[in-house]
Amino acid sequence: MFNLLDLTDAEREQSIKLQQVMYLFSKMEIEEKIDLLFDVDGLTGVDDFIDFYFDDLCYEFDLDDFDYTGALQASFKDVKNEWNSLTEDLQYEIVVKYICNDDLEEIIEIYLDMFYDNLESEIERIHWIELMGTRVLPKEDVIAEIKEMMASEGNQALIEKHKIDKNIDLNSLTDEELKDLHYQLEGVIY
């Protein structure tokens, strides 16, 4: 566990950027995720991906890329046909396997600025709320969490203790009021 006071402003900013990128990436359609991974890897599309990872994909699809004399046996078209026969989910798994070496989160952390640059306009459109110093969520998600917390049997004592109105219009609250309510429902003493 880390101490929030030990974080530098740069580390805190990086943590927030990572959460924003991970949040948006998780909400993207598979095709968008693949395109973003291609872009971060410097690839222009699926043909470029197949060309760059040709030998690996031949192995992946159980195609012989070279025969015993060293002559090329499988063609680009063979690999492309195999690729096109896959579901989007399987295509995405293969892209993550080769571009990310099966560790998507690490690649996002390493190339965070590139991912952020690609998603910056979308990030800026969202109303983010910071919780607990380094946790950020869109306002709608904070409101949804608060609603769940207020409905939870385990939080009824906190609701009574803090005299929280369960019928409050959460959308009318300011960011600070939402944060305070969230903290109260988490049992945070401040």
C-alpha cells in the first residue's frame, strides 16, 4: 500500500492519466481497441500487422511459412484468410498476444502518453471526479456507486449516523458534495 502523501504531483498525474485511459479503453468496442493498439505500435492496419508479424501468425494459424528448402510456402493471402475467419474476440486476443506480449496493462503503462494522446479528446469530454486523492471516475459512475452504496444493507448504519437523505437528487449535487457523500458511505473519517 502506498501513502498518498508520498506521491509527487507527476506520479499523481500519471496515476490519474492511467485510470482515465484504462477506463476508456475498457469501454471501447473491440475493433476500436485493435485500431488503437495498431496505432500505438506504429502499424497502419491489419495488413501492416500481418506483414510485421507474418512468421508468428503463420505459426499461430499452423501454416508453414517456409518449406525444407527455405522457400516461402504460406502466402500473405493465406494468413489474411485465416485472420478474416476469426471472430473479433480472437483477433483482439492475437493482437494483445503479439503487440502487448500478453500484458496489455503493462503496455498501456509503458506507452501511457501515446494512449492518452489518442484518447485525449474523449477524456476531456468526460466530467471526472477525483475520489480519495488518486481515484478518478466519470460523474455518472460516482453517482451509480453512491446509489449502490445507499441501497446496501451494510451501509444502513452509516446512512443513519450521517443522517443521509436516501431520496436526495444526486445529479443536483456538486462534485465536492458527491465526494463527501461517497466518503461518508465508505466510512471515511475526515
